[in-house]
Amino acid sequence: MAPHTSTTQAVPPEGGPDPSTSGRARARPAGADGAGRRRLGPGWFAAVMGTGIVAVAAATLPRTLPGLRATATVVWAAAGLLLIVLAARYLGQRTLRVHAGDPLLAQFLGAPPMALLTVGAGTLLLGPRLLGERAALDVDWALWSAGTVLGLVSACAVPCLMVTRHRFTPDAASGGWLLPVVPPIVSAATGALLVPRAPAGQPRLALLLGCYAMLGLGLVAVLLVLAMVYSRLVHHEAPGGATVPTVWIGVGALDQAVTALGALAKATPSTLPAPYGRGSAVAALLGGLGIWGFAMLWLVLATALTVREVRRGLPFAPTWWSFIFPLGACVTGTSALAARTGSQPFVWGAVALYALLVAAWAVVAWHSLRHAVGQWRRTGARATHRPS
């Protein structure tokens, strides 16, 4: 059967993200509009990312409050439990091939790897109080390894599918296209925490160099996608509805690069000779400041688009989780610059951003819970009225 050539309006999947967040696709593989759209979508793993980053960002803040770390540990544990539940259900569906073949849902395959990486980082930073140092380290190694492998697959496979199988209209580019290519940056940022704990010698060196390579892979890919998204914003109608929150993903991608540069600069002196350790510190400061500045520009643009859409009446969709992880990355990136410079504007900027992050997370989590309960009730009602 020949693929459709006209623009297809995506229907929001039951229990998954609004696929319109990835633009309007012209080609729809067979089966992509079937059962895979009515089941749990990979975009729901953004809830794990958002919840996990609330905990991780608390552990990196340059200022803290009494009880904050204990509260962050509870939030990290909730993220870990949610990850287990979602992973079990998603794997049980056996819809991965259907989602990979769908030009809209395929973009969200970058969310599960980042969920693993975020929970893993929280395990290393907050988990020792509950699990012990050794167990927390072992869990982080497992989650980081799995998340890194899946993230590299996502960063390579999804763009290949977009080039060879999927077809998009000229105005299809959206922030959702960033999701498949961001995981390597998150792997670099979280892998830097493991570098000092890796065996000395070649294993530690390989881990450090691999993290730098993944940072470069992800950052260059992110810049390419951001150029396409900006071109879409300038040359076509601005996104509306559930698509708007995905513009924030650019903020998260850039600030994750700032976080990664800062974390790798701390890890480099224990692995490479003095000149490279000093060079990594310079890159973390000057390069990090430059990328952070660009991230703030994108933050202003994303905020302006969001305010405009809120005035029109922004409906709830699972894509609201696209607000949370980017805000969390703003906190970790700003905290990294605060630690490196000692600048009070960065210190208190990180604290203010964290307060905003917690407030936004509470709102999105509440709406998501109501949405999940509503879905459960509707499913129960259909089962009750189904003829025997």
C-alpha cells in the first residue's frame, strides 16, 4: 500500500504523549495508528525524568535548607518506583517496533534512556543513605550503562529512520526532535560522576574520553536540530497547543551541556595530565558561560511562546513534562557555574530557578495524576459495559 502524501493530523494517543509535538508527518507506517497509539507511549518516561531531576538538582544546589536533602531522597525514591512501573508496563506491551516505525512517537524514544540516567545519578548522589555506598554505586553503574547504550541507539537510530523511512512536511520541526539526540549529553553529565569511582588506568581514561565524545556528539546534534526548529518558527506558523512545551527541550539540552562541562572538569584532573585538567576547567567556565547564555536566549523565546499560549488557554497534555526537565537542567547548569565562579548572581539564580522548578513540578504532577485517574476510570467503565 502506498503511503499517504497529504498532511496527517495526529490524534492524541490514549495514555501517551500528544504526537503532534513532533510535527505533522506525511508518511504513516502500517500499524502505527493502531494499538501502539492506544497504549502507554514512551513519552511518559518524561515524568520520571522530571521527578528525578527535582531530586538531583537539590543535591547540586550551592545553597541548601534544613530537610531539603531528606525530601529530595524521597522524591528520588518516587522517581525510581515510577521508573520500575513504567518500564514493566512498557516492555510488557511489546510495542517498541510500532513506536519506532511511527514518525511522531519515535521521537519520544529518547525519554526512557534519560529516565534511567536521571534515576541513576540520583542513586549515587542521594541513595547511599538508604542503600549504602556500595549498593548505590552498583545500581548507578547498571542504570548508567543501560541508559547510555539505549541513548546511543536512540541518537543514531531515530535520525536514520527520519532520513530513510519517515517523511515530514516543511513545517514539521519541533522541540520533540531533540529528544532522541539529547541522551548522550545526559550520559556525559552523569558519567562524569562515575569517573573518579572507575578503576584507575585505562578503564577510567576510557570512561572520561567516552563522556567527552558523547558530549560532542549530543551537543552538535542539538545545535543542528535547534537551527531547524528556529527556521520553522521564523518561516511558518508558531506552534500552539500541546506542541508549545516541547520548545523548552532546547533549554534543557543546552543546560545539560553546561552541567556536563562542569562535571567533567572536576573529573579530568584525576585522569589526564595537568595541562588537560587546566584546559577542561577553562572550557567548563568559558564554554559553559557561552552555552548558558544561548540557553537563556532560548528560555526567553520558550517563555514568550508559552505565555502567549496560556492566554489562549493551554490544555493539559503529557507534554507538560517538557517544562520540568529543562528547568531542572537550568538549575544544575547554573549551579555548576556558581560553584566554578563563586558569583552570587549564579548562586541565587540557581536557588530561584529551583523554587520555580519545584512549583512547576507540583502543578504538572497534580494534573498528570488527575489525567491518569481519569484514564483508569474510563478504562474501567468500558470494561464494565463491554458485552460478555
